[in-house]
Amino acid sequence: MISITEEMVKGLCPVRPADGHKGTFGTALILAGSRYMPGAQMLCTSSALRSGVGIVKVLAPEESLVSTKANCPCAVLCEYPDTVAGALRRYSAESSKASSVAIGPGIDTDDGRIRAILQYAVDNTPYLVIDAGALDIISKDTLFWQGLFEARKEKGLPYPVITPHPGEFERLTREGKDGFTPERCVQFARDWGCVLVLKKHKTLIAIPGGEWYINNTGNNGMGKGGSGDVLTGLAAGFLAQGLAPADAAVAAVYLHGLSGDIAAEKTGVRAMLPTDLIDCLASSYRKTGWT
């Protein structure tokens, strides 16, 4: 077991050259949100914007973009075409210009366009974060999707980062929560070829090589819908700035939890909102020595 420390995370800070510009700091592409869950898209986008990434672009159904348009004026918005083929072409074009992709928060799991994009992304996209609804799609046919993950390894693509909460991990493994030992998590990461971020009281990060990390920042005020969307955007932003998948996961989990601790000092755990995590990211960076 490796306990994530402030000193460890301080050493992961992405380099920011004094003469850098938006192209220097990467582009994160966010696929999130739907008609009934536009807030997930906004939260994921907002945290990616606060990660230090140069450009954040959102690719989503038109009807889900209203909240993000109003609350994230710094993001670039791009809507899906109506057809599966058109959506795939748009994703292929946009992802080819992106440094990382996050897919899943608040998506409509019955939308054939998003399932097709997810399949293409797992098969082709180098730096990828998979969360929420995308994990639910995968859990409905795990043999098929595990085959795609294994094909990524054969192609030499980097490990994707997947971020299930215990309920989502239970659906992926078909096992009860009592079986979620560190050893089982490492075995899952190895079998699927991914960095596993199991979100719980003390979030566990498992790496295919056998390492596993425990995070000690965070509190129960973060136990609200939307907190995981913030983590997904943060991880995508760090990937886009050049961190390796395991490092991006470690940094995102620690800083996400630290933001929660800072927010709790301000509002108390009962009144905390996921938006407070985003507002406290700047303080968590300063406290960790990120510049």
C-alpha cells in the first residue's frame, strides 16, 4: 500500500513554462450531460477549466448545453449531429485535436450515439477518463468491453482511467462490496488494463503493475451527487497537461479531497455542495505547492 501524501502530489505538478500559451497546456474534451442531467456536464467542465488545462471543449447533445453555456463561458461548445455516423465523425475530428477525453457524467445511456462514441474512444483514444453513465454501458456487456480494453493494451495505448463508485464497481464485477479488497482491485486493473479509481471513504487507486494507493483527504460532505463529476474533469485536465494516467489519478484524487476539506472548513460538511469543491481548488493547489 502507498499512502498518498502532500509531498508526493507536490512532485506531480505539471510544468507551466513562463512563455506558455493555451496550446502549451493541452486540450481536454468532455463528453457529458443530457437533457435531464445538464449539471453533470457543467461540473465536469468547470473542474477541467480549473485544472490548468489550456482549452476545454464540450461535445454533447444540443439540449444539454444550456447550463454549461451560461456557467462556463471559458469552454468551447460543440453539439452532436443527430445520427450515429455523424456523431462518430464529429468525435473523431474533435478527439484528434484533444490531449485527453473524459466521457460519462450525466450521459443518456440509451443514446446510441454515445455508445458508439464510447466504443470508438476505448478502441482509439490515447488518454481517456471513463466515469458514471459510460461505466453503466460497459457493465451491461462486460465480456465485450473487456475485450476492447485488452485490445488497447495490444495497440500500446496508455491505460484508461476509470472512476467507479462502489455501486458501479459492483455492476462491473458482478461481486458484492465485501469482495472489494485491494488485491481484487489490483487484479481488476490488471485484467482490464486500466487505472482503477474506486471512490469510497478512503479512495483506492489500483495500477496494473500491482501498486495500490490509498487517499486520506476528503470527508463525508463530498457524499453528494456531482462530486464525482468534479473528479472526472480534474483528472482529464491533468492528463491533458501531460501527466501519466496513474499520476493524473493520484493528483486528482488527492486535490479533489483536499478541496473538500477546505470547503468543509467554510461551510461544514452538511451544507457542502460539489460546486464548493471547484471554488476551493485554487486553495488546494496553493496548500500543496502547485503553481
